[in-house]
Amino acid sequence: MGSMFGPLGIAGGALVGLVAGIAQATKIANETAEERTERLKKELETAKNENISKKNEYKTLKSTIDEYEKLKETHLDSAEAAEKYKEICNKIAEEHPDLVSGYDAEGNAIVNLTAAYKELQAVKQGVSETEKTEADASINEAENAVREAEKKVGEANAARTAKIAGNG
């Protein structure tokens, strides 16, 4: 009698193994899609944060240069204006040491704003339309990955349901 159940037992075990294998493969495919979606979401968030950072850097540098230009015109008018001018020059030197062309007798920075204007333009170009287009492409890629993952999950669930219905 044991020999009669042997082939059926083997076939049943193979069927259980096949179903378990399909379930595991589906789980791996779903996890891979979910992991990819998470990676794309993180990349998108990083790109957004970098864009915000560049915009803030641009605004800060532009504001500092605007303040410098105002003070440059009036720094000889009063001691207070001269002090503010020195402060803005030292602030620029601290934030952008590459713009320092030298120091005066009192140790205050002398800045070269020709380089600052070039840097300002470079930062401004960094947040240009090209970067916006790249960010939009990343968003579209992430949205497509989410849709693809949702589709795979739906297909896996349908296959699992069909397999269960076929066995039941």
C-alpha cells in the first residue's frame, strides 16, 4: 500500500513545491519592483533637494552681491558705511574664499566680484530649464516605475488567485 501512495505523494509534493516556487518568485518580483520604486523615489527626492539647495545658494549669493554693490557706492560716505562694507567683504570671503583677491592693511578681505558674477551665472544656469527638464524626466520615470510595480503586483495576485481556483 505504501508503494501505491509513493507516486501520488511525489506528484503532490512537486505540485506544492511548484506553487511555493511561484509564490516565492512572485514575492521576489514584487520586492524588486518595490525596491526599484523606493530607489527612484529617493533619487527624485535627492534631485529635488539639490535643486532647492542650488536655488537657495543662488538667492544667497545674489543677495550678498546686491548688498555689496550698494555698500560699494556708499562706503566712503561715513564710518558706519565703511564698517558695513568691510563686513560684507569679509562675509563674501568667508562664504566664497575663492573670491578673495587679497587683504587690506587691517586684515579685511578684498574681494574680486568678477569671479563672483561668473559663479552666480554658473549657479543660475544650474537651476535652468535643462535641470527642470531632467527633474521632470525623473518624475516621469518614478511614476512609470510605480505603475509598473502596481501592474506586477496585480498580475501576481491574479496568477495566485487563478492557481488557487484551479486547485480548489
